[in-house]
Amino acid sequence: MKQIIHTWKPHEELTNFISLDEFKQIPYRLELKFTLLDENGVNSVGRQVTFIFEYPFGVRYSEEADRVDIIKAELIDEQSVVESGVWPYFKVENSSFIKWQRDLEAIVDEDEKKLMCFGFSEERYLFEVLSYSEPKVEIKKM
């Protein structure tokens, strides 16, 4: 099956451009903190967002340019097409990350049905997080 990318807007104050500030992984918790940027993707809007995953199953990241399968977004479902062509927050259906975990025998069918793949694309990196639940989202002024 081919991956299907769904745009995702987990909080109304989020902007379409983000810049990574901190990647923090401790036992049973993952925090991704980004500066929210303006519509040109250049200047801060004075806020940061932190995505907190409790008990994430897995995380991987790569150079954004290396992930043509996701960045080109040829498989975005019609309801998720974004006019600007920018979608820093997304979910992946039929995720290659989940498939990879299955191929490694790290998950079983029951786990696979419950796992969700969340994605974040910023200036340089693309992050994918496998989790059984949505992250907690915190917005703070800088």
C-alpha cells in the first residue's frame, strides 16, 4: 500500500512554518519544541510550540530533502490539500515507518492497528513519531 499524507492542524495558533528549537527524549517521553515563524518562514511570531508524546513507540528524523516520498506529497488525500503547499504537521496512513517496524518484527498486528504516525517538517529536518495517542500541544510566548 502507498502512503497517504493527511495534513493535521493540532492547534489553532500554529503557523505553517516552524524551526526546531529542541528535541528532547527521555524515558517514556518525547518533546519536540519549535519556534513558530511568520508566513514567509523567516521571522519568529513570538511563540513556541511543544509537542509532548507520552510513551512514544518510535521516532526517526532525516534531512527534509532526503524524504522525497513525503515532501513531494503526490499521495496527499484530496481533503487535505493545502493551498499554500506547506504542511509542517501531518499524519501518515500506511506509514513506511510502521512498515519498517513490522519488518524488524518490533510490532505485532494488534499494535500496528493502534499506532499512528505523526509528522513534522521544519526548515531542515523531517520528524516522524509513532504513538498510540495524539501529543499534548503547548503554546508559549517567547
